[in-house]
Amino acid sequence: MTTVIMADDSGLMRTILKNFLKKAGCEVVGEAADGAAIVDVYKEKKPNLVFLDILMPGTDGISALREIKKINPLAKVVMCSSVLNEKTKAETKALGAKIYITKPFRGDDINNAVKTLCG
């Protein structure tokens, strides 16, 4: 089973994402409301897949992506954000994010990301 952690400052978004991930056959093993906390969760859980929001208080998703990639350059990270800026999208890809999903997302978006990155 694919293990997943996620970070989003919205509890509602985490719940929605968690439900979609469960339907996609994933086990959500950790979550956080900011980037610094999700990096700690990553170190502890070592999941197969990470979903990161970009705009969060404190440490943002881009900074968390950088830290996770320092820990594990092969980490599979999906950015899931309402930021529609192409420059930001390109920056996250350059830092190693595999997929960028724009909010509001659909279940198919999450399912396809899981299938693409984890078979």
C-alpha cells in the first residue's frame, strides 16, 4: 500500500484530500498544517508520496519541498495548490516536484497522481 503524508493549512482541505487518497488505495500516515511540521513528519514516517500545499503560515510548501529533497533526493512530491502562477509551477518542478495539481482538484486528479508516481 502506498503511504502518504500531506501538508495544508486548511483542515477541510486535508480532510478532502485524505478521503480522495483513501479512495485511491493509499494509507495517509501523517499530516501537518505547515511546512516545518511536514518535514518532521517526513523524517519520521518516510512515506512513498508527499502532497504539499504552497501557501501555508510559517514555512511554505516550496521551502518544505527543498528540505524534503535534501533528506531524500528521490522523494515523490505532488504540489497541490491554488497558486496558478506558471513561474511558481516551474520553480517547484525544478526543485523536484513530480506533479502540480491546481485547486480546486477532483478525485481523478489525485488518483492519476498516485497512479503515475506509485503505480
